[in-house]
Amino acid sequence: MMEWLQLLLPAWTMGTLLVFLTAPLGCLMLWRRMSFFADTMAHGTLLGVAIAGALSLPLWLGVTFLAFLLVAILWVLHDPRLPNDALLALCSATLLCSGLLFIQHIPSLRPELLSYLFGDLLQISWSDLPMFALVIMAALAVLYKNWQAQIQIAIDPDIAVSEGVNAQWQRLVFMLLLALFTVLALRAVGSLLMGALLVIPALTARLLAHSPKQMVIWAFVMAQIGVTVGLWSSAGLNISTGLSIVLTMAILFTGIFIFQKIKKIA
């Protein structure tokens, strides 16, 4: 039992820390209708992993570089004539294909490809946690300072601008926070499932909440349940932690949705 705890406790602690960022960012994504942005950012990390592997650099450095480079690209490409979802689709497909192409020509990365795609939270050790905790606390401080402005823009951007909110600056802050989350979440759920980690708890919370504050709290609870149950399930069933966590969250959403539908009919 002690061996299981030594393996799972660092991973669970990391997952819990990540949930503090997952809940508010996921809710903001839903309110701002930017769910596809997380997938675009996530697909870009695969190219970052490939570039770092090719240059023999730490993988987190490549992922960080690509995540913030993508923010810069989207900032430059922002144009009223071009729909945001179309731009995100363009960047997502391009980055994913480029990343897979790179990895095909770097044999040393192929054995670990599944862990990059789907994550392996069990590889987290106690020595990794202090840095993760500091970065997450800093991100939460930035989010807290800009929270009211983010809410105003999510409700009505035009009214927010008329009240003195700098919409462009808040858009940049939001994208940078998502880029930071992408770097942190790569170890937890991999590059392909980061969007699910953000969206599913917030989507489930939307079924239960009656105010923005309640929605963030419910998103935190749903994400925490998903991380805890998914982590223990992955260890017991010997499956990928990322897959297990996301499937647990999806089952929670499905169960609550069906229960509410049945209750409504009855």
C-alpha cells in the first residue's frame, strides 16, 4: 500500500494543483466561446516536443517556446475579415501535421510518443512539485487581478470597452495564461487531451451552476473528482492517466446530463 501511495501522491498533488487553474480557465473558455483555442494550443506542443528533441534541448523548453510562439502568431493573424475558428483550425492542423512529421524523423522520440500524446501523470516526482506550484500560483495571481475584466468581456465586449476595459490586452492575457496551462498540463494529459481537461469540467459545471461563481466552484469539484478517480483507475487498470482522467470527466458529464433529463421528464 505504501508503494502505491509513494507513486500516486505526487501525481495526485500535481493534478490537484492543476485543477486550480483548470476550473477558472475552462469557464472563461466557455463564456468566451474559445473552446477550440485549447486544442490548437495543445496540437502545437507536439511540434515543440519534436523541435526540442531534434536540438537535444529539455522538452519543456520546446513546448514553452511553441506555446508562446503560437500566441504571437494568433495575435498577428487577428483580422476582422478572418473568422477566429477558421484561423484556429488552420493553425491546429498545420502544427499537428508538422509535429508528427518531425517526430517520424526522430527515432529517439517514437517510443515515448504515446506519453506526449496522452500524458503520464505518474512520472511526476516530489522534486517537480515546488516549481509547478510557484508557476500555478503566479498564474492564479494574474488571473485574479484580471478576473473582473475577463468576465465583463465574456458578457459583452462592446459594453466592457465602453467601461474602459482594454479588450486587446485582456485577450492577450487570456491567451498567455492558456499557453502557460498548456505547458503545465502536457505531463498530465498529453497534447491531444488538454482541451478536454479544460472544457469538460466547465461544461459539467454549466449544468449545475446558477452564477459565474458557482460555475467555477462546480468546475473545480468536477475536475478534482476526474483527476482523483481517473488517477487511481489508471494505476489499477494499467491504462494511460490522461485517457483515464478525461474518460472519468466525460462519464460524470454524461451521468449528470442524463439524470437532469430524466428528472425534467418526470
